[in-house]
Amino acid sequence: MDVEYLTDKNGNLKAVVIPIELWPKIIPIENINLDDLAESIENYCLNKAMDEAKSTALLSKETALQFLESEIES
């Protein structure tokens, strides 16, 4: 069950489709307001990113700095 990203014809991100099966994991509150919704989605995404980072190889300091320098140049 994947989150899908919708883009326009130029490839610009326009929307995110979240499968209904994920909603209870993202928003455990039944009567939620928009502020809580935004915070819950942000927390879910940050937790997923942290989980993925745990299984990703760490870069050396030199490699990480080279990557950051290339990002600044582009």
C-alpha cells in the first residue's frame, strides 16, 4: 500500500493520494480538525523517513560533504 504522487504534465507535484488503509495509522483520532490532520500527516511521514533511514547505509563525512556541495551547485 503506497502513497501516490500526482503531477501535472510538466512533472510538478500537485497532490498526494493516501490509501484509506493508511488513514487509521496516520490519524488515530476520530473527530479531527485540519490542524490535527496536518500534524498527524507530518508525524507519519517523518516516522516513515526515519524508519527508511535506519536501513540506509551511512555516508562518510567526505561523501556527505561532496553530496551537499553538488546540491548547492545545482
